Amino acid sequence: MKLLTFKKEERISAGVLMEDEHLVLDLSKAASLSGQDHFPGTLLECIQGGNPIIDEITKIKEWAINNPENAKETIYKVDEIELLAPIPRPLKNVFCIGKNYAEHAIEMGSKDDIPEHIMVFTKAPTTVIGHEQVIEAHESVTAELDYEGELAIIIGKTGRAISREDAMDYVFGYTIVNDVTARDLQKQHKQFFLGKSLDSTCPMGPWIVPAAFVENPSKLSIQTRVNGEVRQNSATDQLIFPLDEIISVLSSGMTLEPGDVIATGTPAGVGKGFKPPRYLKKGDTIEIEIEGIGTLKNTVGSTKPSN
């Protein structure tokens, strides 16, 4: 199951991919026609409703499949809609885990840079854009724009002081994040926030796959390609701090809430890690593919992304 947010003729809706992944079902329209009242209007509201919403969505899909004539006005071709980020405007900053793959920590410095404790920083909500939307080059601000392909966790229920044993029960699903970074700003300011929070530097999507549909999130291949060239090629079993530990540590004294987004770290192969560095430029296309999730694609451009 792949849940998404899309725009059709200025209307923003929650959707689900049909079995033919060229088709999207408008969930609120289909719910109304199938007799389900009070279905959430946005994907964030679906997430806030918790895991039971998955059963409701399954029933709506089954109704659409079994009633094709009645459902046809609720189904669109993917090329007829605009995919937005699954959560176009998170309610909080996006949580990010730094240097969570040993080889990436080494390429950014040395073995001494492999962290003993989880490194956490955040990206502003205004950084978020969707699949195939434009990453601004920000040439007046940075000359060192870099990519970072990452698996992201979507939290599904409220929790604090969550144990590692219970942590995965708090996951609603998974998506892909490109933690685009202005390396020069990051260095100048001696911290990560400004260099990580330029507008459009958090591509997310193209959809969320609910946790029940991801067999082993701790063993997924992850690959980043720039203009078709493989730059990052690893798997989530290489994480220094695994998913359950990340959730437990973040929640140790801070409440996690439905819709919170946690980017879990990036493997080796970022632009800064090359000698000489290979930073992004206008016209570059970045594709991040994660096994069982999909492919997030964006191009660097000079114009602001549409919202």
C-alpha cells in the first residue's frame, strides 16, 4: 500500500495507489461514495487517526475495485495529477540523524568522526517539497549544495520515554527524504540548522508505505543516483544507530507525535566526500531509490518550487 498527497485542479487530496501503479484513488471522494462518513481530508489527518485507518483505506480500495463504474470519477492517472510531499507541511521541524553510517562519518572526516551517541539536528518545515518538484539552486546563498539520500520514519502515535522494545509500534510508515545541504553554510555557522533549512531542501516522498507493508525496514537497499550515476549504494542494516534506538532516544524526554518525520541518516557517497567534491548544480537530477518504498526524483533549478 502506498499513500500519497496529490493536487488536482487546485484541490489537494489524500490518495492511494491502485494495484496498477499508474492510477490513484482519491480517498475522501471514494469514501463518501462508498458510504464512509467523516473520512479524514488529508494524509496527515489519516496518520493522526492511527493504524486503524489502514483497514478503512483497504475497504475503500476494495469498494473501488468491485464498483468500477461508480468509482471511475474518483480514480486518476498519475500523469493527470501533481504529487506533493506526503506531508506537505509538517507540524514540526523534520528530525534528522547525522553521521549514522560509519563510512559516511569517515568520508566527512575520519574514523574519529564515527559518533558514540546519536547526533540530532532538524530541518524547517518550509524545506519540504514533493517528488519531481524543483530544488532551488540558491546560487546567491551557497556554492556547495549537496545531496543525502535517506530512509525516513513517519511516527503514528503519541509517545514519550518509548522503550526500544516498543519503539516500532509507534511507526506509521516509511518514506524517502533527500536531506539537501549547503555545506559552506553548515561550515560557516558551526551548526547544521541554516545549512540544512534553505527552502526546498527537503524533498520527500513520493509516498508513505505503511509499516505493515514493509517486511524489514532495517534491511532495505538504498541507492542515490545523480544524472544516472550511482553515488550512494548501501542498506539500512549499515545504520550505526538502528531505527528502534533512534525512536527511543528521541522520545526519552520529548514527546513524539503522529506525523513527526525522522530522517535516519545517509550512507557514504555524498558530493562532499569526493576529491575534489562534486556538488550539485542547476540541471542535475537526483534519484533516491529505497527497496520496498520507491524512487524519489528531483531536479535542481533556478526557480522556486510550486506549493
